[in-house]
Amino acid sequence: MIATLILDFDGVVLESVEVKTRAFHELFSFSPDHVDEIVDYHKNNTGVSRFDKFRYIYREILKEPLPDEQFVWLSEQYADLVVDGVIASPFVPGGEVFLERYSTKVPLFVVSASPQEELVSILRRRGLSSHFRKVYGAPTRKEQAIREIMAETGSAPARTLFIGDALNDLKAAMDSGIRFVGRQPPEDPDRFTGQKGVESVIRDLSDLSRLLEREPC
């Protein structure tokens, strides 16, 4: 039986991944020779914090130093580009019903690479805060957040399930010794089938509900 459910946010609760892809394209449009490579890097590294991405982009793609004031500017501009778009994003199919049903059955947590304060604000403005016992965002690493959740709940690894849409989420689950289900949008390449540690691949949260019916919370 599942005792604790941990959800990534973008691409698991809300269909907001594309909002962030567009934001990377706009944010780095000042470097047209590199913008496609930057967007590809972003898309191939979902689940990694934007701050780590900024540092990588400057070091490995632009091959320039990243001054503190530019880092702050990037962070502020990116937040301005994404927050309203994320709030306006639709639920992943089945998401609203899933949250209403399972938040009364089992502790739900969000573990995301988005900044903590921004994530808390988005959940509050979207009216979703009451569904989650606690929300973890950057700078807390996902592995650290999972350890804190397990310490708080006393949930055994075999009874703790993380649902994510990125290989970085799978890595965090495996490093923490907990179970993992991958959310794979129908239109995206399948990144999870055949990967070690993936118990199941779902298309949406209706699939997750059906999965949990076989192993009740």
C-alpha cells in the first residue's frame, strides 16, 4: 500500500512545460546563434533548476562568464515570463479529480525544481495549496526534499511513490530508494520505457488513479 505520494509540478500537475520552453527561447533571444541549442538543452534537462541551467548555458554554450547582476536579471526576467502562464495552464488530464480524491486519502507533497517562493505563490493563486501537506522547491535539491518527507511521514521507501516527468526525477527517486512512476505526455518522445527503476509509465493522472486502485492508499 502507498503511504506517501510525491508529485513533480510542471508536466505532472499542470501542463505548463511548454510555458517554460517558450520562456527560455524569449529569454535568450539576445543570442540568436545559440538560442536553438539553449532551448534543446532546456528541453533535454527538465527537472533541473533554472539557476543550474543558467550557469551551464553561460559556461558550456555561450562560453562567457556569468556576472552576478546578469544572473539576477535572468532570474527575474524568467519569473516574469512564466508565472502567469503557469497559473493559467490547464491541469494534466485527470489532475483536478486526482487531487481532490487523493488529498483526503494520503499525504501529498510537491517536489519541484521551481523556486520555493514562486511555487508556493503559484499554488496559492491557483487555489491548490490545500491539497498538499508541504511544497519543496529550489534551492532544496529533490533528493534532500524526499529525505525530509520520509523523515516527516515515517513512510518506508517501498510505500513512497514519486511521480515525475523527467529523468532527473527518476534519478532523485532512485538515489532516495523510493518508487517511481513516469508521466509521459502522449505527444512527447518516450523517455521512461525500459529505464531501470521505472515501475510504470502513465499518460495522465487518470492513468495514475487506475494504477493506484490496484494498490490502494
